[in-house]
Amino acid sequence: MKKTLLLIFIVLSILKTFSQEFSINDSAVISLITCSPGEEVYSKFGHTAIRIKDSQKGIDVVFNYGIFSFQTEDFYYKFIKGETDYQLGIYETNFFLPEYAARNSMVWEQILNLTPSEKKNLVNLLMENYRPENRVYRYNFVFDNCATRPRDKILEALHGFVRFKDLSDSKTFRQWIGIYTGTDTWLKFGIDLVFGLDADRNATRNESMFLPEVLMAEFQSGQIADPKTGIRKLVSDKIVLVNKKNEVEKSTFWLFKPFSVSLILLIVGVLLSFWDISRKRVFKPFDTGLLILTGLGGVIIAFLMFFSVHPLVRQNLNILWMNPLNLILAFVLWIRPLRKGMFYYQIFNMLLLVGALFSFALSSQVFNDACFPLIVLLIIRTTSWFAITKRRIYRNRNLN
């Protein structure tokens, strides 16, 4: 009910604001708004918007490129495939700020040092982008998002160009994202699984601005080189609109972190392997669960590699150990007549696992630390299966 009322108020405020031609005075203030990360996955990297405030005309609105809806048809399928559509929305600032105060995010405002002509250029660009036929865009997490769109419109409105400082701490896309997801979290583990080789190249200064807080830092030190007015700062002032309350940081118990869980699985797998060899039988339930999990992961990785338009997910070496065929193998494992055919498949699978281990060791692609125990576990269980099954195959052959 509250969300419905809020939506009605927002719509009414928009109609009031745009019932007349949208124009601003020279004294209007245009600023870049940056919101710190929230707890939800979609808010982990923060947010950016553009604020336009004209006190003389009673205008105080936010242009927000981060509007999307979970109610969109086939939302999750489109999200995985990389076909999620976002759109530009406009609403009053007094509706925008409470949302981030409620989720306890810091909100900064950087007053842009624009000339009256540049302000009007920016307003025209934004209003043109807000036209019904232009406001929807295909969201791209790295190259076209809620931070890159405001940046591009601001830079396009300038009469000159912006000189940004050189980045002394150049990072890869994976490293930039790791700053916001932690080093040993399930979110980081999942992202590292679906990211491929492209995620391990250094992001350029321009590319690194896909993160709102990085964009804010770059704008703060940027300078406009204007042929007419000379050199001037891009940001004239920076203020805090919403303060963040101190909270006790929640920490996951170490036993439930990805690396700990994978290490425990490795230990269990090693003990099971000794037990299997001693009794000359494979404990199938454990291997079935392991194959189903890695097979499902492999299906997702393969789908992203071959069908998704998401950046950074192509050429993913994780598919060497998260083999989609493991999903089939999990059921074939229980069919005795297919044991011989499975034996030869396991030889191929072993080569893939060894390849994954070498890739991990040589850093051909950056693997999550939690992957190492799992790769070793798969190798040990496959080797154990070989040792037991080979005897049975040759024994049956001799009997025949």
C-alpha cells in the first residue's frame, strides 16, 4: 500500500513539474548524485543520478537511469541472458533521497561547474533522452549502466573536454568488483565462476567509471579544458545529502564461507576415497551430489558463454571443471551396463580437470580460491573411481 501511494505521489509530482515547458534559469544548479552501496545484490555497487535544482522556478528533480522492474515478463531469464532493459526516470528529489536514507546509504552531491550554456545543453540532452522512444535502453553492467549514462551526457554537454587524473592503482574488472563483494563471500564466488578471461584485463580509466564511487572520485579531480574560458574545475563543491548511520557490520561465520565449505568437502571426499578403496566400492550418493552441483554450474557457464550478451563471461576456463556433462554423468553413474562407456568418458574428464588445475596454477584466468579444493576433490574422486572400476572391468573381461 505504501509503495502504491508513493508511486501515485511521484507520478503527480512529475505531471506537475512537466505540465509546462522544462527550462531552467542560468542560476540553476546541476549536480552529480552518488549513492553508496546497499545490502541487496542489485545495489551492491552503488548508484548515480543527475540532480537539477532551479529555486526560482521551483524545480528540484532527479534524472535516474536506474529504473527497472522485477515484474517484467521473463525478468530473470532476460537478466541472465543480458537482455534486461532499464530506463530513464524523472522524479522529485524529495522522493529520491528517502529511499537511500531508508537503506542506510551515504548520498553525496557534487555541484558541477558548468556555464549557463552547458547547463542548457545538458538539460536538452536529458529531455531528448527522456522522450518515450529514447528513455529505454539495454542495460550492460560494465559498459552501459546508471553511472556511465549520466557521465556521458555531462561530458557531451561541455564546450570543452575533461582532463581526468591518471589512475595509479589500475585494476582489472574482477578486482574492481571484488572491492564491493568481498574476498570470501558467496556473491564473489558466484561472480568469479561466471566471469571469464576478459574480466582479468585491466580496466581503462573510462571503463572503471562504471562504478559510481569511482566516477565520483574522477569527477572530483577532473578539470574542464574550455577553449573560451580556459581551465576550470569540473566540480565546484561537494556536500553530503544523506549521512550513513553507524552499523555493526555483519560477518558470516568462517565455517559457512565458500573456501571453508569447499575445504570441508575436500576432506570428506578424501576420507570417502580411502574408505571406497578399502571396501572396493564407490560411494555413489556423494559423487552424484557433486556431479549434479558442478553440472548445473557448468550449464549456467555454458549458457553465458554461448548465448548471453553479458560482457566478461566469454572464454571461461571454469567450464573445464564445471563440466555441463557432469549432469548426465550423475545419472549414468547408477546404470551398471554403461560402466565401460563411462570409464572412457572419465579419461576425457580427467584431462579437463588436470587442465583446470594447471590453469589455476599458471593463473591463465583468475579462479576463486574456493575453486582449488573443489578441483582437487573432483580429481581425487575420479581417480578413486578409476582405481575401483578398472579392476571390475578387467575382471569381467577375463571371466568372459
